Amino acid sequence: VTASDGAAGLERAIAEQFDLIISDLRMPRLGGREFFESLVRRNPQAARRVAFSTGDTVRGDTLDFLEAQGRPCLQKPFSLAELRALLREAAG
């Protein structure tokens, strides 16, 4: 399942149940940080199933955010093995 932007992703994450939600940190209309913070308020259970993905060099503020949330993060480009490991972790 995909969403065209962060706002659409947020609505799907609230309305549907997913085993894992992979959110890019940079998305149109609603960035990953805002997506996650909104999801925490509106559906905390779903927020516990979020992993992030980013192609950006992780800057201080982004790194602080990721570390504070304690959620997994895939650095782009990521390998199929890294994605599989994340899926195993989510299923565990």
C-alpha cells in the first residue's frame, strides 16, 4: 500500500491497520516528522509500528528526532537485506 504524500499516508495509517508503516522523512504536504507526531496523537498504537526512511544526510536535528523516537530508520539507498531485516524485526 502506498500514499502519494504525507497527508494521504496519515489518513491511511489512521483508518487502516498495518503491521509496519515505512515513512520517508521528506514527503510533500506533510513531512515524516509531522506525520509521526500527528499519528502519535491520533493513533498511538499505529505510531509504534512506524519505521523511517531517508536519503538525506542525517543532520543534527533529524538525528535528534530519530534518536528520541527510538524507531528504526533505513538509510537510502537501502539493500533488500536491510529491508528484510526490518520486516523480520517488525514481525518478531
